[in-house]
Amino acid sequence: MTDTPLCLIVDLGSELLKAGICTDDYQNTPYSNSQHKKGIPSVWKGESVSSSRVRIPGQMDKDGVMSRNVPCIERGTIVNTKRLEDFLQNVYDEMLKVDPDDRGVVLTTPTHGSSRDRRWLLQHHFETLGFESVSLQNQCVMSLYSVGSQSGLSLDIGHGLTQIVPIAEGTILPEGASSTYRGGIDIDRFLTRLLDREGHVFVSSDRCTVRKIKEECGMVVKDFKSDMASSMRGDREGEIEVELPDGTW
């Protein structure tokens, strides 16, 4: 047995930041959105801190309303270091309640992320926050590790970035890796335009409804042309009814 403090792991996403302690049995009281302070995100209600998902400032709120604040991270790139500094400080001090002086932290970064962002993360965690050790790990490699594999093809579809990365024994094969600045938010926007054409106009507060439709009704079809032809003929097989904010279906 050892008394060495457990390491932290932080996944920096464009919409959500997932942070916690590297152990399966660590539990703590979750923070709900009712405890939200202005400018400071909160943990989703019902989540243990060991697997907390935290809303990035300036991104879409839980009810689907887009904040007017400038986002910290946009499509995998840090765009506001000052906001992210305050945000990380709050996560470590108020949410996870840890002392960085005697701990290590693992931070995930995108495959084609900039060296500038990596340098800033290392410098901020070492010099400003005072962590004992810091490790930057690729998001796709960590995703593969999470299912008990070291080799495979990782497809990571995020809020604003999609990554396809071949991995062999924990090592990225750079010649086969690719990234595109398209993600879930782009599907939400495209679906909104399609619904607008049908006469269903959504305001900002209704964006969560669009996301719900995408998540519950969206699918990948084997034969796109055939399915589109069936839809144009008025074939109602597989049609799903969804109640809209105004009470219509």
C-alpha cells in the first residue's frame, strides 16, 4: 500500500470538460446547476465527481441556451486562456477539492492540436497551479485505453472536432491520422435548417430540442440513396413523432 495521492485526469473538450480522480471507487457530492455561479460552470446533477462532466464557460447551457460569454475552447483549440485559467482553478479547488502540490495530472489533447496549446497547458499546471507532475496524452489513445485496448482505429466525434486515428500498441500512426473541424454542433445546425424549411422555427432556447431529436432519431443508414428515395415517396415506415416546444408533433 502507498499513501501517494491519486492522480487526476482531465479531458478538455470543446463543450464539456470531464475531470476526476483516477480510481473506480472515489465518490463525492456532485454539484448541480442550481449551485452555478456567474461565469463558473458546474457539474451535471447526478454525476459523481470521479466521472464529472463540466460545462465549459461560454458554451451551450444545460437547457440548450447559448451563453454570450467567450468560449475557452473552440473546436479543440484554446481561444481564451484567462477564462480557462479561472475555470480550471475552480474545478481543482471547489469541485474536486484537491491540493496540486503533491499530485500529478493527466490532460488529454487532440491529435492535431497546436504546440502552443500544449506549452500553455504544461506551463500553467507547473508554474501557476503547482502540480508535481503533468502528462499530456492523446484523446484518441485514451479512448482506446478506456475499452481495454492498445491497438485499433479510434473514431472520436466531438462537439466541434472529429478525429480518425490508427493506433498500434499505444502509438499513433501519424500517416493515417486525420481530423476535420466538424462535429455534433454542425449536425445540430444542419438539422435546425432542415426543420426551418418545414416551417418549424427554433429560437435559441429551443436548441436543446434539436439536439434531442438528433440523439433520439438520428441514425447511420447503409443505403443513403435508397432511404432518401423511400422518404421522397412518402414511405412512413420507421417514422418517429417528436413533440416540439409549441406542443405540435
